[in-house]
Amino acid sequence: MEYLCRICGKREAEPQGWRLVIELNKPGTEIKNTIFILDQWDEDRAKDPHATCFCSDECESRYLADRHQQLVA
């Protein structure tokens, strides 16, 4: 399987050192867009349909900043 960085488009088959963010809505509450930031690569979680992959801290930070702007707008 090959993974794609959501920001820069870099592709990697073995993305060691990459970052993961998982976004979920919390069922039964009004909490939306709960974001889980995983500090280490997890192959199983990377396959989750709610997971987003990033090749670097910079790409992850850029995504989170853009996401924050969307949520508060």
C-alpha cells in the first residue's frame, strides 16, 4: 500500500516517521470534528477512513491550521 501526504502530495510505501491525524464526530453529543493526533506511525490506524497522513510536522501543522480556519469560519 502507498500513502499520500494530504498537503504536499508526497507518496511513500513505507512511511516511517510520518504523522497521522484522525478526525471523528463524537456520537451522542454535539461535539464535532474531534481531532486525534498520533505521535507515531501506526499502519493499522493509517488505513482508517478517517485518518489523514502527513510526511512531516510542517505538513501536519499546515493542515491543522487550515482545518482550524475552516471550523471557526
